[in-house]
Amino acid sequence: MKELKRVVKYVIETKEKGLKMVPNNSKMWELMALSDSDFAADKVKRVSVSGYVIYFMGIPVAWRSGGQK
């Protein structure tokens, strides 16, 4: 309950702030997914990294990046 109150308070206090995302009408209903990876480019840890981003109507709606095990 304490955390819920904290989140509600944050939302109320920051309701004037935010990002305005306007869809690109020339890309109406377009869904695009991009991905990339590297092979152990981190010279210290020797970890490969991969990631993706998904766009809907030109707006990024999902993304993730991380090291592979």
C-alpha cells in the first residue's frame, strides 16, 4: 500500500510533464521491428549484446537490449 501511494502521488505531481508522441500519418498502421546484435564486442567481459525496437505508426512502442548468457 505504501508503494501504491508513492506511485499515485508521483503521477499527480507530474501530470503536467510528459512526452507528446504524434503518429506519422504517412505510416498509418505500419508495424516495423528492428533488431541488432554484436559478437563479444565488450573486450573486458566478452559478452555479446542483442536488442530490438518495435515501431507502430512511426512511434517506438517496445524495446529491449541486453547481454547474452
